[in-house]
Amino acid sequence: MKHALHVIRRRALVGLAVAAATAGSPALAQQAAPADTTRRPVRLGEVVVAASKVEESILQSPVTVEKLNARALRLSPAPSFFDALEQVKGVQVLAPSLGFKVLNARGFANTTNVRFAQLVDGIDNQAPHIGGPIGNVLGPSDLDIKSVEIVPGTAAALYGLNAINGLANFSTRNPFASEGLSAQQKVGVNHINDPNTGARPYSETSLRYARVLGSKWAFKVNGTYLRGYDWMATDPTDLNPNGNASTGLLGADNPARDPVSSYGNESSNRSTLTLGGKSYQVARTGYLERDVVDYHLQTLKYDAALHYKPNERTELAYTYRGARFDNVYQRSNRFQLADYRLQQHALQLTTPVVQARTYFTQENTGQSYNLRSAAENLDRSFKPDNAWNADYTAEWNRAVGQGQPVAAAHAAARTFADAGRLQPGTPQFRQRLNALSDINNWDQGAALRVQANLLHAEVQANLGQALRQAGGKGMPVWADVLVGADHRTYFVQPDGNYFINPNPGRDQFSTLAYGKTGGFVQAGARLLPGEKLRLTATLRADKNRYFDLRFNPRLTAVYSPTARHNFRLSYQSGYRFPSLFEGFSNVNSGQVKRIGGLRVMSDGVFEGSYLRSSIDAFNAAVTRAVNTGGQSRSQAIAANQSLLARNPYTYLRPEFVRSWEVGYKVALLPGGRLLADVDFYANTYRDFIAQVEAYVPLAADGQPLPATPNAVATALNARATQARYRLWTNSRSRVYNYGGSLGLRYDVPGGLLAGASTTYARLDRTEAADGLEAGFNTPRWSYNLNLGHENVYRHLGFGLNYRWQTAYFSETFLVSGTVPAYGTLDAQLSYHLPAPNLRFKLGASNVLNRYYVSYLGGPGVGGLYYAQVTYGL
């Protein structure tokens, strides 16, 4: 199954997508639920738009599409519509924070997912410098959400850029169709039975008001304020358990311990000290995450929209969105996001023939800071490394001279060297942390100070519809043609630490621009009697200044022998240009410089560097030879220098995926009450974008060293004579992943809704030792079970959802290892009071309060218990 299995991608005519038979994702028409749901008919005519950029039947979508509509969202026991997305078939959610969740599909998940696009009414809501959205902070509230469509798998042929793993499109309520006042209040509690903090309150208040003004104008305003206490990262696992194995110092006796959720004791904070004739790795003491982060979480988000309809078929809308928030975020390090601000202006035109939109997003990281750099520099501002190491050495020698065992001598040496160290919780500690979090240089401080903007414009035209409206001449009724074009530019104000302008002849602090232009054409035809066969071909082209023109084709076929049986087949390929951060980052981070992989950023570094993995193996072998083999350091270096490996990687190229998919969707039983959807896919990745750590050996004067083996080995054995880099580059091996999913949804007569889904995802590589992290980070198996009823007895309803996933191997630059399997049960009881239109809900996510982590290095997620009252929705 390494190679491709299926066929292709979409089909333009009038249709769009397939809706999910996922637990909690019923394919029902989007409309308010009647008070009595016991006789609700099943609707087979629901449409989706995300899969083909035109309306089409959910049953006849050419690619897999999952949909959550209003009824599914009401039944969901999740605290918000965004949390409910984890219950959708094929969707994986990572949780860096209570206020920052990351969506993904079909593998290669990480906490900064630049491969999965998140749209609101077709508008990308990413934070520009991150390259992905910050949860739902710039998205709609529960009061304004209408439906959600998710396209798992490559959608690059229509959406370009960061839709290589798929996309989610959130549709909001149009003020012309839903006016009036609505309000929602949630109160809750989390951290039940959490020994680190104890129970903490949670609150979210949302308001929405919409009004139609005459026959042509309408407006709406929304606001949401959320407060809570974030989930905490407390993993004590040692990332360097064998750092001193050759001396027998293991576990708590290891002086180079590096707990996952502790910072300031990473590899760049260690020194090799010669004590008593042996070499020891010794790390600075560091601080726990809870010492350097404020877990109080808050989000204030708001939006306003003005809509104008000159006629029934044309609508022009201006939307403003803004957000200010505090939470925790993870990339290669963990970050405190504080007073982070996002805002967006958007203008959209919608007609039956033409759709056009342009939007401008502004990002300001506010008072955010890097937790690792904060911890490192708290230690170093108290006492520089050289002075600390000297004190440590002197006390170790004294302790051993007094007859103390080696392990006890190390403990005494640390206590002595740490004397006077800033203690968490004291005014002096907080004052110093505040000062460091405002220093925009991670070798000395910890501030994250980025201002970035995104400007996007796009237009698409349905030529088939245009010709038919003009009389149909020249365009058969069975054919459709859709064309579109778009342009996007990122603008960054370089701060000198996170970004610089590297372009020749430009000041490094002048505005950095990075953009691309693309377009697509899509042609579709409906063939055979009764239009049983629908074929679509799409071709997209994209170009930016750093790469040649790239083409993304897509071919799809849907065969519908009857209205209820639909077979789909698609093939598509997709290119992804490097994100802003992957191409242009310029970060001094813990004495390791992280730089973008474009040649303009990293010219010369790839050619002169050696893989860190080989340097670590070399230095471990040298230490072992000194400690147990009786060799001098120079002898050990000479004997083991063959372990050093030159960096085989080079400058960034666009990432490429080729994807095949086959699927079948069927509606069975009277009224189509039983809906089944199954899909299989196979992807091949080339030039997969990832990171590699590589170090350049230096001469004593800091200049690059000639490639003389002995000189290189000697330089790479000492931290002072090497320049350390983390580089964005491409995998040299071809990567395959494949999988599939099955979803069932049964709308039982009487109003009960039952659903079940299972998803399988598998990574396969042609080379096991590529040198980069694969970063698949996806469970092989997961499943969802759900059951719900809106009116089981006198307006009383309930919803249940159980989700389970297998253990999986998580691989990131922060930490790698196995994420344990876990399952969570969500539950809610609801009551609808029709007369004043009030809805009450009592619910909980992870109701059994079994703490789990969704990825290594992240927080433990426990139960969130809430009560909610909603008016007017």
C-alpha cells in the first residue's frame, strides 16, 4: 500500500462535498430544530461547499467531507462547537492549552499545523507569523456558528498553500436569515483532584445581536469573554537518562537530568566537567514550567459585520474580527502568550456567478515570551555558566575530599553552586522574570516580539452558470467550468531576534515581504442517463519569488447508480511552499540558532555543518572511553571521530504530496435514516519539510574551521568551538502514509440519533534513518461512539460521546516518545423552554476526569464540568 491506491479529487459542477457519517455529524438540513423532534424527516438534500467551492449534494461530493450542522452541535456534550470537532470522523485534535487546540487530519500532526487550513466563511484565520490558527480565538462563537465542513486530505488544488492535509470551514449565521438578540453564559470548573493546583473556575459569556434594516441592509455584532485556568504541563520524565551512565549515576543521582516539563536544563545548558579524573555531564538546575508561566487564561474576541443586498442574488459584506488573549502555545519550545492581539478586516462579494473576497490580518504578540529562554536566563542572570561551573567543581572536590560518595558530592556541589538562586514565588523572582520577558534576545532574555500582517485577495467565477444565465448558448446543461485566482503576501516587521530582512541591499529591520500568486481552473461534466456519472478535472498553478511555478492537478469521479448509492474516486497532488517561519526564522534560542531553510537565510551553513545526532553519539563515545576505557581525551577523540557525519541536507524546496482516495456513501432504510460512509486513501510525500540540528566546528577565534578530521573532531567535542543551528530542510527519503475511515449514523424513528466511526492511519517510510523527525504524531486507530436525543421527554434531551485512540509515537524537537492510549467520555443533559426560547445544558468533557496528554510535552487534560444557559438561539 506504499504506492497509490485510488483516484482523485473533485469535480466542479454543482456540487461539493461529502458529509460525514461521523458520531455526532448527522447529515440534516441546517435549520432551527422544532420543539418536537420525534417525527423529523431525514433530509438527503443537504449541501456542502468546501470540497469543490460550489454547492453540491453531501452524498455526491467527489472527496470525503465531514459536516457538523446545528442539530449535531446542539446534541454535542463538548463545551463549545470547536471542542466538538474532536468527535468528527478522521479529525485529530492536539491540546497545547485549554484555549489553543490544533486540528489535523490524516497524519503529520504538530502543534503548529501549517498543513491544515482553518477558514471562517472562506477566510483564513491564521496568525501570520505562526502560519496556522491559534485555536478558535479569531473564529465565531457558539451563538454565531451555523455549520462546520471538514475536508480531510489534500485540498491544495483549490485552496493552495497550507491545505495539504485538509481544511475546516466554519460557516456563520447570516444576519438576513437570523436576526435578534441571543446570549449565552457558561460557568464551570476544572482541575478537579489536581494536586498541582486544586479546582479552578471557568466562565464564558457570549452575546450576539443581528438586525435587518429595510430590504437591503443588515448587520450583526458578536462578543465573547472567556476566563479559566489552563491545563498544566507537569511531565517529570528525564529526557537525558543516560547522560552519566558510564559513571553509574542514574535516576535522581544523574547531574544532567532534563525533565520534560522543566526548562533551563536542556542540552545547551549542560557542561562536561572533569571531576576526579572522569567526565561528567552537568546541567544547570532549571525551573519547572509552573514556575515560569501564569496559567490564568482569558480570551476576549469580538466581531461585527455589515451586509448589503442590492438584489436577492447579490450580497456584499464587510466583517471585522478582533481578539486579545492569554494562553500557552508550543512550537519547538513552550510559550506564554500574553496580551496577544489579532485583528482582521474582510470584504466579500457573493453572486451566483462571481465570488470575491479580500482580507487583511494583523498580528501582535504583545507581552509573550519563551518559557525555556526565561528559565535559562533566570539561572544565568543569577550566576553565569562559567562561575556556576567553577563553584560546582570546587564544592565537588571539597566534598569528595571529605570522603562523601560521588552521588552525594554532586548533590552537595549543586546546592553550593545554587546558593542565592532566585526562588519561584518570591517578589525578586517575579521581578526578574518580568524583566527577562521584555528582553528581545533569547540569549539574554525571553521576549517574543513579532508584528506580522497578511494580505489576501481572491476571486472565482462559475463560467457555466454565467453562460446559462445568459441563455445557455455555448454551455451544455451537463457541464460546469469554475475559474479562480488569488494572491497572498505576508509582511513582517523584523525585530532582530525572531526575524530579520535577509535580502541583499536591504536593512535587516526593513519590512520583510513573502508572498505567492496562484490560480485554478476546474471543469466538470455530468454524464450517463440521469447524470449518474460526474467527472471533474482541476488544475492549479502557484508561484513565488523563491521557487519555480508549481502545478497541482486533481481528477475526480462520482458514480451514483441511484440517488442513495454514491461511489467516489479521486487523485490529486499538492505542493506546499515553506511557511514564513520555515523560510525566514532567525532565532537565537538557548545557544542554538534556529534559521529558515531558504538560501537567503542559511547560505553556507548546510555545507559546513555536522549532524547533531552524530555529534551526540561521538561525544558519548569519547566520555565513555575516558571514564571506562582509560584513554586520554585526545586519544578518545581520535578513536571515535569516524562517528561524526556531515550534514547531508540542503536548502528548502516546496513540499509535495500525491494522494489517491476512494470512497462510498450510502443512505439506507426509509427516509435514508441509516447513513454509511467509508473511505480509503494513500499518500506519497516528497521533500517533506522538517528540521535538523547541525553544528559548524569553529576555530578558537570563532571562524569556520577547515575540514581537517582531527581539528573538526576536537572542535565538536567542546561547546565553545561550535556554532549550533536548527535548520529547516527537506526529508531525503520518500514518505508514505495510508489509511481509511468508516462512519455510521442512524436517525432512529422517534428522534434518537446514534453514530459510530473509526479511523485508521499508518506511516510507512522507505528509509528508517532519515535523520529528521518524521513527525507523524498520529494514533493508528481511533473511534467515536455517540448517542443523543433533543427531546426524549418533555423538552429534556441528552448527548453522549465516547472517544478512544491507541498509543502512538510522538516525535518533536521538544521531546520524543510514546503517547499513552486514552479514552474520554463526554456527557450532557439539556432542557429547552420554548416560550422564552431558553436552553439549559449541564455537561462535562472527560466526565470521568481521567487525565491524559494528547502529545508529549503538552499539558495533562482532565475533566471540564459546566452549566450553560442560552437565550434566543
